[in-house]
Amino acid sequence: MIKSMTGFGRGEASQDNITFSVDIKTVNHRYSDISVRMPRMVSPLEEKVREYIGSKLNRGKIDVYINYDSFGQDTTVKLDTNLASAYVDSLKILKQQFDIRDDISLSLLTRFPDILKLDTEEKDLDFLWSILSSAIEQAVGSLVEMRSREGERLCKDMIEKLDIIKSTVDEIKAKSADLVDVYKNKLYDKIKEMTKDVQLDENRLLTEVAIYADKSSIDEEIVRLKSHIEEFKKTLNVSGTIGKKLDFIVQEMNREVNTIGSKSSDLGVVNSVIAMKTEIEKIREQVQNIE
């Protein structure tokens, strides 16, 4: 079943007071474009994240948002008492030299840099990955499920539009033979009118008119168009990445419809061509969102 390139998935995993939450958002794109936003502390795992996402999602603009929380378990506060003592001594000198009466307070000391420093303990990357990969797997699973549901909806809608086009093609085919005869008779009458004072070989004229009129036949275009429709439907049942192939088939369908329109002067056929082009354009827009 086809998959849409639009979707959203979320996952979360925890172990030993460490929690990863992952959000993945995807939209349509010609190729695979993965963007990862994650805390600096776990940035060494970014390549693994990209590899995993790339193995599960073939196409689309993919934005991955990773949040990491250790609830303070891997962070400690270090106090540099020697530095604090040096600051205090310096402040006392300033007080004495400039006769400053303000007391030296704790809040004042904590404003100086490096007296209090946060020290982060590095965690084992394999251990972190075991938690993060579980959250990513959940997020990808829910994303793929959403993309599949959207793909199913797109598939149903495109098949309905293909059936409309096929029905219109059948209507054109039913009267295409008569259209050639009508065109042939009109062409013959027009030539006779324009050359009424000229002696013409009647058999040669009929032959030339028939040859020229046959060029206006749309039988081949109708056969190819119906073939493209069937190929499109078959491709919808193929698993994997099919968006680019469907886009190519839509281009070929549009080419055949344009040729039918250029060969026909019948108003009914021209209106039918416009209707088919409208449906094909709707399909083309939907194909852009298929993986």
C-alpha cells in the first residue's frame, strides 16, 4: 500500500532516571532530507539517529526533535573555595582602600565566574543509544502508521479520479470513428469548394483526403492513455517508493490527452479533454505527496 510523505510520530523511553522523547515530522520532498535537533550532550549519537531514520523512511523532508532529561543525575555543582577566598581578599582590600562600608555577601560572591561550576558526567553512549533508539522506534512506528492511513486515502481518491478519466476516454472512443468520417467529409467538401474551377483527379483527391483525415485519428492516443491508467493502478499496489514512477506516468497521461485535444476540432471532445486535464492535474498534485 502506498504511503504519504506527510505525517507525525512521537515516542518516549526511560531507564535509570534518563528519559528520551522524540518527535518526527515529515512533509513532501523530492528526495530524503533529514534534519536532527538534539541536545549537545548527546550529539555524538546524531549519526546513528540519521542512519536509523534513513533506513525506515525513503523520501520526504524529515524533521527529528530529540529531548533528553536525566533529572540532574549526571550533573554536579563544584565549588572552587580557593578562587572564592581570592575574591574575598580582593574585596576586603577594595573596602579598606576606598573606605567602602558594604558587607561582602554570598549573593555578591556567586556572581563572580567560576566559583560555582556545573560538572556534567559523561554517560556511556551505548547505554544512551539503547534508550534513545527505543523512543525513535516508537516515533517512527506511529509516523509510518499515519503516513499509511494518509496514503490509503490518497490511493482511494486517485482511483476515483482515474475511473472518471477512463469513463471520459470510453465516451470519446465511442464516437471517434464517426469523428474521422465527419472530418473527412468536411475536408473533401472544403477542397471541392476551393477548387471548383480546377479539374481534379477524383480518385487522387479521395486518397489524399483519406490519408490526411487518418492523421486526425486518436485511436492510438486512446489506447496508450488507457494503458497508462491501468499501469498507474497497478503501481499503486506495489510496495516501496513509487512516487517518482507515478509522477512519470501522470506526465505521459497528460501528453496523450494534449495530443487528443490537438487532433480534434469537435467541441464535445475538446470539453472532454479539458475535464480530463483537470482530473490529471488533481492527481499530479496528490502524487507529489507520495513516498
